[in-house]
Amino acid sequence: MALALYFSPTPVFTAQQYDECIKRLAKAGATHPSGRTYHACFGTSESVKVFDVWTSRDAFDKFGQTLLPILKELGVDPGQPQVMEVHNVIVPPAPRARQARSRPARAKRAAKKTGSRGRTRGRR
């Protein structure tokens, strides 16, 4: 069961603190933690909030072992997140990749058009 977590740290969590937290998570190898499927940070430069979607509470708790000490170092109290079960997620369809034609296939088609002597079909 996927979970949505909404963080509204108190008293405030600034964009500068958030950016520093992200840098430290990257240094710790936790930029893309296993189990987190969506992350958004929003608000003003003076006060940001965070919304995440996780595959399970266990996955989030494991990430918290890295995140919480970093927040503490930055003087941020994350408070208790609001935790809710995800009912539905709608994502746009992935763009269809255009298949690149291989050079041998193009060469074959060109040879069919020109014939074996390099002339265009129908001309003699």
C-alpha cells in the first residue's frame, strides 16, 4: 500500500535549509531512496513544505535514518508528518520513442529504389 506523507516543519523550513538538506542527502547517497516514488517541495523562500509518496512505511522509515540526523544538524524540526494511504495516482503516458531506422535497412530500401546499377527504376 502506497503512502502519501506531507511535512510542514515548525517553526519554518527555509528553501536554503531545504537545498542544503538535499546536498547532504546526495553526499550520503540518498538522492533517490528506494521506495520513494514521488517528491515535491513547494512554498516560498522563507517557508517550504514537502510532499512525498512512498511504497511503504518501512521504506520511508529506512530513509528517515539518513534524513533525520541531517535535519537535526540543520536545526530543522520536521514535526510529525501527515500520513495517508494513496487512493489513486494519475500520471501522463510515457512518450512513445521513435524507433531509429538502422543503416542497413535504409541501404536496402535505397538499393531497391535504384536497382543494382544505381539507376532509378523505370528508366533505361
